[in-house]
Amino acid sequence: MCGRYAQTTSREALAVLLDAIPAAEFSPRYNISPTQLCPVALMEDGERRLALHRWGLIPPFTSDEKAAPLIFNARAETIAQKPAFRTALQKRRCLAPADGWYEWRANGRFKQPYLIRRADRRPMMFAGVWETWRRPDGAPLRSFAIATVPASRDLDEIHERMPAVLEPEHWGAWLDNRVDGGSLAMRCLKPAPAGRFDAVAVSARVNQASNDGPEVQEPAPRFDRQEAEPLQPRLI
């Protein structure tokens, strides 16, 4: 699962990195949670663009936005079969830029948050799919989900799943929706080799989605039961 991540690379730097038309302005985010607007890269009208989409895909067949399930991850093993993702995989794939993501490792009744980043500290791109849902007044709402794969063997003691992080040589194939109806793109969704990422225990402040400053990434020298949050991190 990937339920929180960080994205602090500037709009201008992302546009250069992805060779994409910039999106509207956005601020550095250290603790992104589902339902929030996030930058994604996609192909539109034959051009690679950055845009702001809601994290948490709303399938087009949804009748009520408020009653829609919170679909922020899509398992690579079933993404091609699930009705919520099937058409999006074929026609609407995207990349979600990130500097790292957070996972919680169980420690008895409590969970210790970890920040997971590339070992070389370069920005990463999560594979995603997106959809457009129409509100009753006709206004479009664009949303996306992040594809997940089994965790690499050096991370699976923290969590059994991880985002599908694509290397630069796969960005084009994933974004090009003309490619083989998604079959070729599916080959990009593979677990990362061991050693590509590292994890550091961080402050329990990240448990609260309202805490969105760099302090949430401060290393936690030890697990502190007084600060830890029981069970799942709170999204609101």
C-alpha cells in the first residue's frame, strides 16, 4: 500500500525532467494524503503535460462522489481486470512525481513510520492511471490511483507492497496511450531490485495528515511509544 508520499520538486524542475508542459503552480508537499490535489504527468492532445489531479480515483460509473470508495492504489497483478482501472490502463496512464513515500511497520500494538527514498535521492515517478468523473453540474473531476507491486526484498519487512516506481527509460512507454492497449506498458510494472531504495524511521508527526512540513521527515532515533499512533495513520 502507498497511502502517503512527499513531492517537493519544483514545477519548473519537473517540467524539465519530464520534458512536459508545466502545470498550474503547486507548493512543496511533505505529507500528501488521498483526496488531495497532486501533480501528475500525462499525454494529452499528443503532448506531455503536467496537471493537478485528485489522488483517489473515482471510476466514471460512480453515481455519487461522496459515496465513492477511496481508491488510491491499484495492484499491478489485477489492474488490467478490475472494472475501476481497466479502461484507464488502456487509455489514461500517468506518472506521479515523488521524492519518497511513507510506510508504517508494526511494532507490537504500534506502528513506526518510515520514509522510503531512492538511495541516490533522485526524484522518482510512480506509475498511475487516471479518470475523469463528471459532477451532476457537468464539471469534470480528474483523479488518479498509484499502481503498486510486491515490495523489494529489502523493504518487505516494513510493508509487503510498494509503489511501482518507473525508471526514465520506461516513462515514455507508460505515458504513450497508443502503445498496445496497455499490454506493453504492463511490462513496466515490476518490483524494484534490492538496494535501489533506503528507509529511515521518521517522526510520528507524519501520522497526522495536517502536518505537512519538512519536520515530518526528521529521523526518529528510536521507536517512542509515547508518540506512536496505534493502528492505521489518520488521513484527516
